[in-house]
Amino acid sequence: MKIAIIGTGYVGLVTGVCFSDFGHEMVCVDKIPSKIEMLRRGEVPIFEPGLDRLLERNVRAGRLSFTEDLAQALEGADAVFIAVGTPTRRGDGHADLSFVMAAAEEIARAARGPIVIVTKSTVPVGTNRRVREVVAAANPDLDFDVASNPEFLREGAAIDDFMKPDRVVVGVETERAARVMQEIYRPLYLRDFPIVMTDLESAEMIKYAANAFLAAKITFINEIAALCEKVGADVKQVSKGMGLDGRIGKTFLHAGPGYGGSCFPKDTQALARIGQDHASPIQLVETVIKVNEEVKRRMVDKLLDLCDGSFNRKTVAVLGVTFKPNTDDMRDAPSLTIVPAMIGGGAMVRIVDPQGRREGESMLPGVEWMTDPYAAADGADLVVVLTEWNEFRALDLRELAGRMACPRMADLRNVYSPGDVRAAGFVAYEGVGRRG
């Protein structure tokens, strides 16, 4: 099939590259000329393991191309995917749908039909019906269908998630849209991956409900971790014991400095607003949002205690600032709360992150960026493990401690054993939900 996709951000680019690997003819469209030129050169503007190689392979095979010309991309296309951003709207927490609606209007003016218009972006319930109205108003003669196809990609594992999904969710209203979507995902259907066909509203709601539930699991274990610290329990043992219950599951039960990233913060806020707007408030989600912010601030208090109550004139080495490993994404990362608090208190902060500098340099002014964790620890008063990159999982703790002015560690991802840290010469250790 020939498919166009509007938007070459994280979701759009991964989707376009993976569909081309299915054998479809993919044309990725973006309005930013520099991004299109970069992609034509085989350069990927985001960090996602394996994406550069997959892109190169499909460009070379002639299945994948990039353009600024939407009309050209839509010539002969069976479907067009909208994969533009839906950031949180300032002031009210709603998802900003201006990019989605602008894309829908542009499709209406450029398409010749028949065509299926698929919303890949995360959008509130009712958005696909609005897309239908916008397209029909802009081009009453266009023969088109709409479909909802929310994404469930984990940054750092997106290609595997796309090729081996837990499920593919497709919302449709017509037989033609269902037929086209089934053909697009035929390679997955043939390998028995679940394809869940629903109505438009249910597909839209599945995405928000799934992300809100996962955010709630993270927040729950972080609340339990705070209690563990008070009563002397170890949250790693608690989460393991919980996770072995098949009804609960072990994923997303790792205590830490709070969730961040491109999805959970904005999707929980949007879902909370949807509930409020329909006089059906989702109080659990509202509490999750509130508690997650409190968790980040609680991490600042941990670091402050380790620095004897003051960051002033302290040197702190921070290992990892992206919201999770294997990504360069800094959106709503806990580091954006924690690092500025230390700098504001007078600390000199050194940061080591394998991929975080490209985005983080403008978001975390006043820090020193370094490439070697041991060099960052030279003369430091505190080392903070903030993102659990593999590079930070097997450090020589004795060397690290030996380089520090005062060997103290805040292990906010519970990477290391407290006993091992103390045996290596650290005089103070704080994890999350563990004895200090």
C-alpha cells in the first residue's frame, strides 16, 4: 500500500520507518526543510536504538521517502496518518489540538480520494469526529473515512514495540476503513498479534486509560516507597513480592524520582480535564498528578539532607538527566525539577548523560556537562544516580568514592546495593524506599 504520514517527530518517524519495513510505500511529510534534508541524508533527529539502521535500509530499498510537499505525498495514497504533536495547552491542561486540525484541513485541500485519514496522535475522546467535520467542511467533495490508531511505543524500545506489539488498537466506523487498516497491519495479523477493532471513541479512550493506569502504578509504588523508609521495609523486596501476583504484574513497580516523558504527564492531565469537562471527575488520576509532583520535590529533600541541609558551595555529580535510559527525551524529566533546585541553592552541578546534552543544554543552564562519571566525581560532595543508563550500572564504586571530597550517594533508581556502596567507602547512602 502507499501511505503518507504527517509529522516526523518521535511517533511519526518510528511509525513511518516501521511501516516501510512491512513493505508499504511510505512518504513522511514535514514542514521543516532542515529536518527533511537531514532525513534524506540518513540522519535521524531523535535518539532511538536501531532506528538509523532501519531507516537506511528502507530508503535504500526505495520504500521510504521524505518530503515537504503534502499533495505529492498523497498522490495515490490509500491512507494518511496524522502524527503531529498534541502538547498540553497552557493554562487549562487540555491537549492542544491545533496541529491535528491544521493537518486535517491541509489533507482535505490536497487529497483527491478515496482515502482513509488516520489519527495516530494521542487525542481526547471525540477528536476523530472533529477531524471528520473539519475535512468535510474544507472539501465537501472528498471521498474519505476516518480512523483512530493510537500508539503504544516505549521510548528506547519503540521498534520492538511496533514490530511485536501487545496489541494494535484501531477505531473505525466503516467497512472500508476497517479493510484498509487490516491490510496495513496485515504483517502483524499474520503473526497472530492482537488487532483490537473498536469504535472511534473507545480507541481514543483506550490510549488515555492505559497511560493513566501505568502512571498510577508508578505513583503507587513511590508512595509505598516513602512509607517503607519510615517503617524500615525495602521497597525492592515489596515490589518483587507484589509483582509476582499475576493480577498485579511486575512492570512499572520500580520506585524512583517520579514519572516524566512525552506521554504520562500530558496524558494524565488531559484525561483529568476530560473527566472534569464531562462532570465525571477521575479523582484517582487527579491525585496521581499531584503526588507525582510531590515525589520529585521529596527527592530534592533527600539530596538536601545528604548535603547537611545546604547545597551552597557543594559540588554534585548527576548521572543521567533524561526521563529514562535509551532516549534523549527531556520532556518533564525529574531532572528538570531536581537540578534547578540544587543550582538555586548554590550547588555546582556536573552532569553526565550519554544522550541528554542535545536537549538538556538549553533546559538546564548553569551546569557543567561531562562525559566521564569518574571525572565528574572528582572533589564532589555528592553523586546522584538519576537515570539508570547501563553505563551507570556497574561503576567502580571504590574509585568513585576515592575521587570524592565527601563520598555520599543518592541512588534514586535503586541501582546499587546499600551494603556494596558502604563497603566501597561511601559514608552516606540514600535510595528510594530503602534504609539509608
